[in-house]
Amino acid sequence: MPEIRVTPLGAGQDVGRSCILVSIAGKNVMLDCGMHMGFNDDRRFPDFSYITQNGRLTDFLDCVIISHFHLDHCGALPYFSEMVGYDGPIYMTPPTQAICPILLEDYRKIAVDKKGEANFFTSQMIKDCMKKVVAVHLHQTVQVDDELEIKAYYAGHVLGAAMFQIKVGSESVVYTGDYNMTPDRHLGAAWIDRCRPNLLITESTYATTIRDSKRCRERDFLKKVHETVERGGKVLIPVFALGRAQELCILLETFWERMNLKAPIYFSTGLTEKANHYYKLFITWTNQKIRKTFVQRNMFEFKHIKAFDRAFADNPGPMVVFATPGMLHAGQSLQIFRKWAGNEKNMVIMPGYCVQGTVGHKILSGQRKLEMEGRQVLEVKMQVEYMSFSAHADAKGIMQLIGQAEPEHVLLVHGEAKKMEFLKQKIEQEFRVNCYMPANGETVTLPTSPSIPVGISLGLLKREMAQGLLPDAKKPRLLQGTLIMKDSNFRLVSSEQALKELGLAEHQLRFTCRVHLHDARKEQETVMRVYSHLKSILKDHCVQHLPDGSVTVESILIQAAAHSEDPGTKVLLVSWTYQDEELGSYLTSLLKKGLPQAPS
Amino acid sequence: MTPLTSCRMKHLTDTSHGVRNKCLQLLGNLGSLEKSGTKDTEGLATRDVQKIIGDYFSDQDPRVRTAAIKAMLQLHERGLKLQQTIYNQACKLLSDDYEQVRSAAVQLIWVVSQLYPESIVPIPSSNEEIRLVDDAFGKICHMVSDGSWVVRVQAAKLLGSMEQVSSHFLEQTLDKKLMSDLRRKRTAHERAKELYSSGEFSSGRKWGDDAPKEEIDTGAVNLIESGACGAFVHGLEDEMYEVRIAAVEALCMLAQSSPSFAEKCLDFLVDMFNDEIEEVRLQSIHTMRKISNNITLREDQLDTVLAVLEDSSRDIREALHELLCCTNVSTKEGIHLALVELLKNLTKYPTDRDSIWKCLKFLGSRHPTLVLPLVPELLSTHPFFDTAEPDMDDPAYIAVLVLIFNAAKTCPTMPALFSDHTFRHYAYLRDSLSHLVPALRLPGRKLVSSAVSPNIMPHEDPSQQFLQQSLERVYSLQHLDPQGTQELLEFTIRDLQRLGELQSELAGVADFSATYLQCQLLLIKALQEKLWNVAAPLYLKQSDLASAAAKQIMEETYKMEFMYSGVENKQVVIIHHMRLQAKALQLIVTARTTRGVDPLFGMCEKFLQEVDFFQRCFIADLPHLQDSFVDKLLDLMPRLMTSKPAEVVKILQTMLRQSTFLHLPLPEQIHKASATIIEPAGESDNPLRFTSGLVVALDVDATLEHVQDPQSTVKIQVLYPDGQAQMIHPKPADFRNPGPGRHRLITQVYLSHTAWTEPCQVEVRLLLAYNSNARIPKSPWIEGGEVSPQVETSIEGTIPFSKPVKVYIMPKPARR
């Protein structure tokens, strides 16, 4: 039985460390290879020993696909390819390919230089790893090998984010990665055609949220920032270096310009400048507005936003600072947060999702006293605001995407179990498809019934077409031919051609059947009755009474004889060739029911 | 018909999609509801066309499916009533794989919903039933979140015209049922409203009231509502601006028909003012203006609206000024805010001056009671101290005064708050900016101008009557002595011109009639010249007057024909008749003053051709022209054709004298085209310097009134001091249409010249181009073949219709 097997190594009922193994028609594909923000030990990377205990992974995986450059989707890549060992192709879109190494390098620096971790991947490893990458453009179909092909669709979310369709023969899986169904200031909305995959693996971060109109959100955000700045307070916005950061920058930049505000806006890390460069380059991946206006002015050339220096944090007066990372779990954003937390004039705006265990999650859930390293207790007096700016699809968006793609099965990853449960129930209820939500390491097996393409010879097809009117979708039609299976492909040809090709002689196969009829009359009369009966029922067929006392229906022969023992019973001999099997068996069953009583 | 039909039937089953496609198109264009010939051998004929087309809704080829739906729409357009059964078929097509099929299906559903709005359809999977129009509305709303933007645009557009939909379905479109972690959340709009109504809005501390409220039943949450939920929320934040514009338009149309919906969609429209694409912003501002009668802006909404005043696009700002003209503001803070923002706008973009003043005029007259408490602050008066007198030429100060004076018109207590200099400024502004400053009843002063004061405003009837009477008087006095007729005409023309100045609504009619009378007067005068009594060769000089009169009449008739909108055919006849007379006059004068017969031959022939042409064009109107010049002329036509030129001239001369004065019927609605050049103002003493041989761009801003099709008719003329004239055709995109009958031309004119020694003035004016072919009604037999008379009579020309503006320029010699 052909089947598709899916095993999440990460992101199963969890957010972070996305890594999903898919086996489809004998091909193994790994989708994403991320790290987990909430852990600092071995748990931060997926457990690749699940694939194999020893030896390199190349033999077990046909390809690796990275959906976008966020670290929870690509953070474990150098570890996986260089330290564990994988030499096969890694597929990603060009913007991801450009930006991914910057983020990996930054991640490495924080881990090794700041935290002093040993046994971490090196810069060289990142470079080596990136050499294995193959770029995939939007809507480009890439043949990984003879059978396996992948195709990328636009996903919104961040620059270069893509959804991937993985297809082997007629079986296919769509992996969404992270996506956004509502367009924003710099990216468009995710879109997929009605590809009807066997399985859709979708993220479900906001499985239980239906979001407000984005315009309200934007206005709220600007208002909050504006008010704090007017009060003389400082605003901290922890963001991931890339993605939402650019979105919010565009938003603040245009607002500052319009309102003619003077308070400085800083952006914390140098890496953003590098990445911004790529944003300016990959204009085709942005939304309509930026694509249309970049000739006059590239929206990513900010006028009001300057680079941040650590010393600026102590400057008096209002300012707005974007700092990484986005969940306040480490780095500069956490440092600034500690500095500013004590003043109630200040504000921290969390623009996105926070994984459990991070400082961000704690303050959002209302904790006002935080235990920091070294048993310090930090009292949070500053205002804490949450505003869902993360570019994930909300529940309605997820449903919309499922509606667009029309999959046979849905599998949820990248979300919290409790929320997934709710969405699962909704999906099953509204689309009447099966929905799965495996935990990490749990395997879901889906039976598939792949269709097998059969080639039909043109002569046969034309002959069939000539016989009747147009094929009608509602009525099945019988077509006779010979199926030849040769070199793992199938052909349907006419029987004559098959005989010729295979060099066989033709054999006639004839079925005969005796039907006993209780009829005391003479044979001729019985035959006449049979004839008139059949004539009345089979109006579409040619029924003939031959002079030799037999009846033919098309090529089926019916003869009557008296029973040797019982003269009151007549025996009808029905004989038909194999080709007329359908009509023949129908006729016998008809005759077996007996003749209608003569009116006399 | 029958063989055609059967032929089509045969080809409908063709294997090629192209053939089926075309067959369906044919069916759509030719098919009729009647059963086509029952004796048809095909056996298909008993089914009617709709059934046949309907069968192809499930064709295997998407192009054929589209063609089938299009054919159905075509049937509808041809006036056949579609059957209701099509609705269900069309609904199935909404989930088709191909966008063109879905797009066409949406249209079909819309058509059916307009045909059978009140039919009841069952809701699948429940035993409830709803009206068909509601069901269709829900389905089309669902298509607003379709995968293809073509379909989305289509759906959003059609939503606007579904006015019969029930109000609760309509209101659902703005509601997206928010949910946060399974708890209901109120939308930010709802929160804003609550904060506002509880008076906590200004504190700004409780913004983050995002906290989810009641726990909702997980079973009850339906994530994809089949209904209309949030259709506009989706449409307005769509990725493609085409969809957003369509959604805004639809909102506008629905809001115009439902005041309660207008109130609800306000928040969304205001949000659209911050859209990233200018066209969308502009569209939403226009929309808001259209529905502004139904709404009152809250302060927070006003805030957002006013923020757009800083937009760098002139179109947006002016659209917003127009919007503010007709907006209702609820509080005095709102008025103050609006004023402050407008003044800020004024300093940032001084060119907006006129637009802002006009805006404040309406703002003031709409909200007198709200302005009243602000007056002391605005005029910065102090109870004890005299404050410094503000600068009278400051546009910002004038703006404030415009607001206050217009509010004071209906608020008699206000002038008591004015200080002395305010009164003086009032008198000044009343004179200099009379269109912005109304007449006020000021304590201790007499009314400034009683005639124009609103209370003593003469009613429309007397002046209308006056107009009628004076015209009748003229028409009745046909056979008076020439002297008396001339005087009467002169007086009437003067009266009419004055009336036109006083009564703007009668200006068109009065001017039109006056021009006509003027022509008549000129004709009479010309015919009374002594010249006619004397032998020809002696009076070369005298003929100047007559030929000048002929020329002027021609010019005036072109003005009458092309400068007025609303001129009907019966007036055109009279105008052409007058022109014919002028031509006759010209011919006579030429005959008198030239020697030799040769040139006359040509002229006579041409004149006769024109008479002929006149007859052909206006054959239907000839009975109305009893006793007129042309009537008599046509009687004598056979004779004229054969006579010598000298004889023709003689006949014409007697006929001109004998012809009666034709009564000009007054058209219902007539307006004179006019144009005012706002910019350049022509006041500058600083010449515009540029290097000779290069170009300088001159910004031209003009308002045009009652000009039909300005894109093709309005031209700009630049006259250089050396007599060189330059004609400029503005681009069609330079014309904006702010209101019915009004246009605005904002364009740039490129000037260039060789070097001058002194700065000098060039004249800029607007011209109205005309083409006499365009107006003349074509009789069917003129179109066939005979081209020559048409070519001759197609006269193209231009009429200046604005005051010329002088621009001081100085081309400098290029430096070497």
C-alpha cells in the first residue's frame, strides 16, 4: 500500500526548531532545519539520530528544503550538514540564500563569543554549508531527481519566504513554512493554486486567533509610540533582525515623515544594514506598492532610522529603539530592557509571538518581577504592550489557504497543542478532511491511492470517439483494449495491435449458457416469444430473428431446444464472445427471470 | 433562424473548444426564448436556448464554460429574462478551478440576484430559508477573498450595486468576529468608540485594552462564515490596490443607500485615508464626501482625516478640502483642530490658499454655534487690553476671518465680540473677497449692500418674467421704423447683460439672447448703411463697416453655437440661419466693392452650396422658418441657380431687407462656458528669467465651467510680444473633474524664445476649439457618398473664453 509518512523532529505541537521528515513514494525529504529559542542545551537542535544512528545522512535523505531564513527554520543547518554530515542538495529561495548566512553568523557569534559555548559550528562551516544550497525561484519546478520535483509558492511572512510543493508522480505534499494571508507594508499575501495535494502541512501559530483589521493595528501601534515619545519616554521594540523589523521600520519611517517628528529612531544591530541591502535588491519579492514606487524611491532607504550604539541607551530624552532578538531571551534587546524597565514612562512593545520560557513571554503574561541570572530580581515598571504584528496567518487565513489548495489531508505543525486541537476540530468539521497534529518524533502514516497514468494508443482512442458522442462525465463508458505493462510503463492498445506486438495468435473465447424456460409450446413459438420479448426490452440493440430458428442480439446467439427429459421445459442456449460479456450476462439474467405471460 | 439554430446545435458538440466557444457566442447573440421550431429533426429544438447554454456550464474546457456564462449574460443584456434555475448552476461554478470562469460566474449570480431579489432559497445543511439576494450577497462576499485578484475586483465591484440586501447582512461585511485564544475580543474600532463615549479618550492610558472578554463556545465559532462576514474588511486590506479601490467604491454606493451602514463604515473609510497608494486615498476621500450628508465625524476620526492634510499630493489635499466643506463636526474642539490643521497646511503649501479659504467658508457657515465660543481665542482679543492689529495681507489671518464671518452670518451675537479693526477688515474683505465673505448685519451700521443681501434677494420668478417680457417686446416690434427698432434692441441688450451679471442662474440665457439680439442689431445697422444707395465704386471705405459687421456676426454665431452647453437643435437652426444671413451680407458687400465678375462666380456658387447644405441639414425644421430669409431664398432657388452673379446679389439684397426677424426659442438649461486662470496671477513684477533657446515651465491652473469634453476642446494660447502665437494642447490627465459641470486644468506650459534685451510680458489665455462638423446633425443621406459639402462646411476654429493673463518673462542670452 503506497503511503506518505510524516515525522516532525521539531515543531510538532510546538513552536521553534522546525524540522519535519516526509517520506513520499520512497523519497525522503527534510523540511526546514531550525533551532529552538527556548533551550540552550542539546534540545535546541532537532535530534538527527532519529534518521540514522551512525554514518552520514546523505544516504537517507534525498533533499532538504528551507522555507525561509528565520533561525527557527534554518538555525541548525550548519550543524546538520557539517557536523552531522549531509552532502545532498539544500533548496531555498534566492533571498533566503542571501540572508540566511548573515543570520547564522550572528547566531554563532552570540552563542560562541557571548555565551562561550564550545563545540558549536564555525564560520567556515556556515560557508561550506551554504555551498550546498541550490536556489529555487517562485513557481519554478525543480527536478531533484528523475521522480522527485519541488515547486515554490509565495508565502508572505518575510522576504523570500516560500511554500513548497513536493511531488513524486501523482502524489504530492505541500509544506507552507510560515506564511501570511494578509498583505502588509512591504510584503504581499501568500498564494497557492488549486494543486489538490495529498497532504498539506501547515503552520498554526495563530490557530485560535482571528485578527483585527491590520489598519487598526497599525494605528494603535503608531499612537502608542507617538504618545510615549511625546511624554519623553523611551520605546523599546524587540524584533527579529529581519522580517517584522523592516515592516515596523517602514511604518515608523512614514509616520515620522508625515508627522514631522524629531525623536531619534535607532536600529540595534549592524547585521540589519547588511540585510537591508538585500531587501533593497530583492524588490520583486515585495508587495505591489514597493514594486511600483521603487524607481522613484526605494522604501528600504530609511531617512529617519539610524544605527544604534550601546552608549545611546543612556541618553536622555525620548527615543525609539528596535533591538534584537525579538523574544527578549538574550542579546541587546534584553540589555536595553534591563536598563529601561525601571521607568514607568518607558514602554516595551512586543510585536510578535513569544516562546514559553523567554523573558518576553513572562512579561506578556503579566509577571512584574523577573528573576535574572545571578539571583537578581528585576522589577518591571515600564509599560508592556503586546501587538500582534507577526506575519503569520490567523485562523481565518489558515482556513483560506486550505480552501485554496484543497488538500486531501491536513497536518498541523508549528503551534501549541491546545490551540491546534481547536483548529483541527474546525478543519475536520468544515472541509471534511482528516487532520493530524503529531508531536515531535511521532509518525503519521497516510495511505494514498496514487493514480497510475496509462498511455492509450491514438488509434484506439479515435475509434472509440467515432463510436459515440462526446464523453459524458456522468455516464461510464466501456472501452475494450489490451493493457501492456512493459518497462514500468503502461499502455492501452487495441487487441489486434497487442497481438501483433507480442506475436501471439488470436484465440476466441466464447461463453455459452443454458437457460431453462417453462414453456409448453413449440420451440418455434418459444423462440418467437423470446424474440418479441427481447425486441421490446432492448430497443437500442439490433435484435434479429434468423430463418434457421435462432435469435441474435448484436452478435449474441440464442437458440431454443426442447428439454430431452421434460418436454414442458425449453432450453435456451445463449452464446456470446468475450467482447460482448456485458451484454451477454445482462441477457442471461434477463432470460432467467422468465418470459412475461402471453396476453392470450 | 431555424437552420442557423440547428447548424449551431451540430457544432456545439464539436471536439474543438474553439468551435464550441464561437457557437455559444452565436447563441448568446441570436438565441431567443421561444422554442426554436418544434419540427426540428435534431430533437434538441424543444429545449430552449437557456437550457442548451446551461448544459455547457459543465463542459470539460474552461474556455467553453466561460463562453457559456458569457452567452448567458449576453442573453440577459439583450433583454431576455433569465430563469431562476440558473442560479444554482452558477453557484456551483463559483468554486471552479479557473479564474475566468469564476469571474464570469460572479457576474451571472449578480444578474440573477437583481432579477429575483425576493425569491426564497434554502440554506444547504439546514432547513432555514433566506432571500435570494441575501444568499447571492453572501456568496459574492465570499469571493472577495478569492485566490485570484481579477475575481476579487469583480466581486468587490458588484457588491456595491446590491442595494436590496438586508441591513444585517450588510453590516456583517464590516464585522470580522475577532477572537483571541478562543475569547471574544472587541475590535479596536469598538474600543475607540467606547473610550470616546466614556470620556476617557484623551487620557490615552487605557489603549491596551486588548484583553479578551467572554469565553466563547468552541463549537459555535465558524471560521469560514458562508455569509458576508468581513468581506469589506478583507477587501479594504487587499494586496492589490485595484481591489481596494473597488471595495471603496462599493462601500460608497452601499453607504449612499443606507445611512446606518454609512455610520458604520466610517471607521473603515477613515482608515483608508492612510493607504499607501495615492489613488486609493483619493478615492476614499471622494467617497467620504459623497456620503458626508449621512454622517458626523467623531473627534478621533477627524484627527485621522486631518492628518492627511499634510500629504504632499495636491489632489489629495484639495479633495480633502472639498470633503471638509461638507463635513459635520460634532464639537468645538473639532472645529479648532480643523482650523489649526488647515492653517498648518496653508503655511506648508501656500498655493492651497483659495481652496482653504473656500473650505473655511463652508466650515464656518455650517457650524456657527461651534465657532462662537472660539471667536475670542481666534481673534486673540482680550477683555482689557487692546491687542496688536494683525496684518491684513496674511493669508492665515484672512482664513480665520473667513471662518468667523461666515459663522457670524447666522449667529447675530457674534459681531459683539469683534474689535474695531475686525470691522474695518470686514469692510475690506467684503469688497476684495466678496465670494468668500457674506454680507453681515453689523450693529450700528447699515447693511453693506441691500441688493445682494439674502433677505431682499429677488425671487427667481420676477427676473425670469422680466427676461421673457423684454424678449417678447423685441420680437413683437418687427415692423417699427428702423430707428426705433435699433434703440429698442440696444436697450434690451443692455438690460439682458446687466441681468446676466446680477442673476447668475439666468446668466446663460440672458447672455445667449443678448448675443443673438446683438447679431440682429449688427445686421440691421449694416443694411442701413448709405453704401447701398450709392454707386458701387465710390464707397470703398463705407463698406468697411458692413463687412466688419458681417465678420462679427459670424464670430458671434460661432460663440453661440459652441460656447454654450445645452443648446438644442432648434436654436442651432436659428444660429445657422443668422450665419447664412451674414454670409449673404458678405457676398453683397464683396459684390459691391470688387470689380470684375470672376471672383464673384466662385463666391456665388459657394453661397448657393451652403444654402443647399442648410436645407439638407435642417429639412425637418424648415416649416418653423416661415417667412424668413432662407424660406424666401429656397423659393427662389431654381431662379438663383441659373442667374448671373450680379443678379443673384441683387435678389439677395432685397431679400435680406425684407426678411423678418426670427424668434429665438429659449432653451431649458443653458450655460455659458467660462474659464478663469488662477495661476499665473499676473501680478508679479519679477520677470521669469531663463536662458534663451531653453524652455521654462510655467504652471497654469485654471477652473473651467460648463465646458463639455474639455480634454479635446480646451487649448492654451501663448502670445509673445512679437506677435508670435503658440497653441498648447494640455494632456487629458491634466484635467480634473471636481464636480458636475466643473473642471480644473492644472498643467505646465513650456515657454521659449530668443534672447530679449528687456523683460516683457507674454499673454496666456485659454481657447475653446470647435469643429462645426461635430454639431451638425447628420441626415442619413448625407453620409452616403456626398462628401464635398461636408468638407467645405467643416470649419475649425477657436474662441477665446478666458481673460488673458500677462506673464513677465525675460529670456537671457546664453552665456558663452
